Amino acid sequence: MSVIKLYSDNPDNGIDSFDKIRFYEATDNDGTGATLIATVAINIANVNPIDPGFTSTPYTSGSTTKYYASTWYNSITGAETDKSDWILGGTDRWDTMFRLLMKDTAKTVWADADLAEFKRNAIEALYPEFFYESIDTSLTVVNNSTTKTKSYSLPLGIFNISEVGVGNPNDEDNYPFGIVVASNWNIEQNKLVFGSLSDLTDGYPIRLICSRKYYDVGQVPARLDSLIMLHLRKSAYMQMVDDYPRFLNWSRLQKGTRVTFEGLKLLVNQYDNMFQKEKDRIKDMERSTRL
């Protein structure tokens, strides 16, 4: 068994039509023997004006030989959408895209570990231009008769905190919500530090409106897939510059006009330039959309 993190894009209209995501497991990419394995509430904490966000859940009984898909589900009416594309456990949509582009569907040139490294580098290259907005409530106020904590370690990847609140605006009966004045908190390295705890109730959730870096493929919106492919191809060409036997292996898969070994460095520069230009284009377009 494997621990697999399952992802689904959210509906475009938030939770107006659907309030749940259903995840399914099957034995092949046609959905044979599809079985419901999880139903989770749609996460709207990462919705922004550009993207509807995503919902994820870990599946501790996953398998790298089975396939996974998701649906949008209305728990009141029972309405449910068709299933998304079936994805092999332990892989993601970028695996298929990259291997089709590079004619390596049989994995004879790049092992899964090679592609995993390429994807990590591509996701890192999105920052700081691309990130997602989020509401984080993982921290809890500690302010009781024995312990008074002013400093809290921030979860990994959080930056650019615009608002700090205490309580839950969706559960005011149990956790009355209030915004902490900006003069009473600041960020010191990776910690949220309060100047005073006098108005902060012990056990109440700390609510951060913040920005977060992308860390997983499922977090990255599909609108950036073409940009990611440019970076993955650059990484693949760069790797072959220093690995002639790998290049020979890949060259056997090429059809028509073939890339020469001497031409690899040109391709690296070409795809790097294409990546930078496309990143700037998308960012400019999104900036104008927000105005």
C-alpha cells in the first residue's frame, strides 16, 4: 500500500452547485470496478479571482497499480458530475503530458525519479510570480493560566500575511471572531509573534489570510500546464547535455528531423527563453484581469 494524495479542481462557482468532492479508485484507466473511497468537503480557502482553487485528501490505502478520479457532488440533491480522467496512482497529469511530448511513454529514457526531479524544479521556478491565496487555521491560541505563547511557528510555505484573526467567522457561537490589529502582530523569520495576548482567547483558532507557494502538482492550476511543459523539456535537454548515452537512447525515439547532440544546448536556451516569456505573458494577463 502507498499513501497517495488525491487532488481535484474546485467547481468554478465555489460551493453554489456542489459542496463535496468524491474520489474513486479503479483497476484500469477505463474505470473498471470503480469504487468510492472518500467524500470530502470542497475547500474554498484557496479560491481567488483567477482560479477556483483545489481540494485534496490523503489516501493511506492507495496503490501505484490502480487508478484514481474525482467528481463534484451535491450532498443535498445527490447530483454528481462525470468522473475526471483516471490517473495512475503515484503519477499525475504532467507525467502523461511530458512523456507524450518527449516520445517516452515506455519510460526508456527518463525514469520516474528523473521526471519527479524535473517537476520539483518546474514548480520551484513558478515562484515568486505564481502562488495561491489561502486561509490557514492550523494554529491555535495558547493563553491560559500556565502557558502564554506569543510566538507561533508558521506552516511551511506561508508568506505575505495580510490579515490575522482569532476565532471562526463560520462558527461565531463557539468561537466569536475578531481581527487582530496590525500593531499587535508581526512576522519574525518563520514565526508569527503577538505583542500582547490580552484579547486572545485560549484554544481559539488563529486565522491567517496569506499566500502560499505551490508544492504539489495537484495544487498548480491547469492554466499553467503549458508553461510547466516548457520547463520540463528544458530540464530534459539539459540533462542530456551531460549524458550522451541517454541522448543516444532518446534519439532512437525521434522521428523526422532529429535533434543533434550539438543542438541540445541551443534547445536548453530556447526553452528557457520560451519559459521566461510565457511566464511574463501569463503574469501580465492575470495582473490586467485583477485591475
